[in-house]
Amino acid sequence: MKVRRLAATLALCALQALLVAQTAWATVSAVDDAGNTVTLAAPAQRVVSLAPHVTELVYAAGGGAKLVGAVSYSDYPPEAKAIPRVGDNRLLDLERIIALKPDLIVVWRHGNAQQQLDRLRELHIPLFFSEPRHLDDVATSLTRLGVLLGTSPTAERAARDYRHDIAQLRERYAGRTPVSVFYQVWDQPLMTLNGEHMISDVIALCGGRNVFAALQPLVPTVSTEAVLAANPDAIVTSSQGATAPDKPLPGLERWRAWPSLTAMAHGNLFAIDGDLLTRPAPRIAQGAADLCKDLELARERNAAAKH
């Protein structure tokens, strides 16, 4: 009896060990933003991030401790500043990347130089392309990275919290009076974003309308005359900090030359913290909340001007 019980116990232990081994070496797969299925033999342990927004996504997904390399301007959360640098999004230090022995490299699909991406492919290190285009894509990115990092519980929680924040903003501003918006990316030359960019999604979330949504390419150049013809209710740009009465608005001072422009006449020139609005990562929910407040102010000013 004791022998049979011992044999059964040993068999059970062997089965448990086998299950643990299978779990430890189970492959993980996720589809990236280029439509490629990325498969790893096991969850990634050494990750290199090639864009600041990627660094934020990896941390939010619970994989910050696995980051062994990142590009310049990967400054959030604060601990990301201590990660060894591997160049910037345009010029990568390929030798440094190789020396870090990553088992996953997360790249910015259209931000990293194509020639260097081709060289990275030659290293046969798994590449995950990240380029969220819509607000909902941020949550999807978190869950996909969570799978590859083996941190799904944390990633799912972060995605859930993010979706909740966006849903609250959508519910609050969906029925507001539309506000036409010119988003100014750059002053010289004058550049904007079309409707395929995530910031256009943010504008719509706040009840706004991107006046140049139909243009091509993603970041089109426009003329001053085109902006004057569109006559937007509000003009928005990104800066290092939000709109403040005692601060000059970078690049927006030029519009003072056209006092009859609706945005200028009503005082609807706004600057949003660029790190919150231009990085497709969870903090964009905070940037969206700031933009929604500014566009709500524009509505109030527009309504007051009509009475």
C-alpha cells in the first residue's frame, strides 16, 4: 500500500514538474501594428525600446524591469531616464543594441529609419512594430505587449483603466456643440495633421472637428491662406506645458496679424503639453482631458461672442 502511494506521489510530482516546464517554455504570440505575428519561445526578458511612446507602453504594461535599452527622450516614467541609450529614433547605435542581447526589440513603424530597420531584421531578433493610430489602439497595444512580456495581468489592468478614462471623456463631450480646430504642428513651414493621426481622434473625442482631416499625407504642409479660409474656431499646438495666461504660445503669435480670424478674435489659441498629447501611450488620456477643457472654453467664448 505504501509502495503504491509512494509511486502515485512520485508520478504526481513528475506530472507537476512537466506542467511547470511546459508553462515556463510556452511560446507567446501577438500581432503588431504592421500586421505581423510576433512569436517568442518564451516571454521576453531583455527588451529594447526604439521610441519614447514605446517605453511608456512597456512600463504601463508591467515590463519596465525588462527594458535594457531605449532611445533618447524616453523620460517617462522617471526611472526610464536610467535605461542605457541606444541612439535616437533616427540614428540607432546598432552595435550597442547587439551588445545588450535583446530577445525583443519594439520599434516605431514609421518613426525609425527604414535602412536601420532593415539592418535590425538581419540580426534575426524579433521585432514588434508599434504605431497606434487611434485612441482605442493604445489599450490594444498594452494587452499585446503584456502577452509578449508575460505581464498580462498588469497590462490588462492598465488597458482597462485607460479605456475607462477615454469612455468618460467621450460620454462627457460627445453631445457638445462642434468646434472647428486647426492643429498646428510646426510654424515654419506651417504644418498640421490629417484625420488619420491619433490627435485628430482626440479632437473628435472632445467634440471638435479637424479642419484639415481630408488632406494627405499624415503631416501635410498648409498655407496661411488655407488656414484663414478654413477660419477655425480654435487653434491648438503642443508645447512644453499647457496654456497659461502669463506664457507666450510658441508658434501661435503669428495669428495676431489676423485679428478677424475667429480663433484669434475669441482668444481661442491653446497649447497642450506635447508629451501628453503627441505620444500614443496611456498619458494621452490626460492630454485629451486638457484639450477637451480648452475646447469647452472655446465653446463658451464662441457662444458669448454671439450674444
